[in-house]
Amino acid sequence: MPSHTAPIERIWCAIAPDGAECEVTLQVGMPVEEPDGNWSVLVHLGGLEERPFKIFGTDSWQAAALGMRFVAKRIEDFSELGWKFFWRQGGAAATPEHLGFGAQWI
């Protein structure tokens, strides 16, 4: 998902369990109305997962909120696998809670 299609974006630095470093681009796209009347957003975790995910909601607000929750949950999943996240290379640690949704919201 190119950056210009993602109104919500955050870039972090990550360290994989094997010590490899990479940049992670977390993106939630613009809500789109589906033919059935529901809404969806594309979510991408660039640097962690190649393919985007399509998240659905009953309206644009819910689709965007669920998309952001999905990103937080995936970061939590990667953290449990030993990944470490930082605001920038050599910077302070970043956590799923910094995305606005802790486990209590999911």
C-alpha cells in the first residue's frame, strides 16, 4: 500500500528475534464503502507482512477503528514472538499500547 493511500501511518524501527533490524511501516487506508453497504479499510504492516489485510466494519468509523485495533494486535503478536519495536533506530521502545489500543481493547 503506497503511503499516499494511507491516511493513517506510523513508522517504527524493529529488531527481529534473530537480531536483524528493519523499518516497519504501519498503515490503515481510507475507508471504502463495499457493494453490500459495509465498509472496509486496507491495513498493511510493511516490513513484517507482505500482503495487506482487508478489515470490515458496519460504517467507515468502525472499519477504521477495527483496522487500527488489528494493527495493534498484530504488533502484540510479533512482540510475543520476540520482536522488539522502537520509535526510531536507537530510540525509545514502542509497544502496542502506543498505537492507542492495548490488549484490553481487543
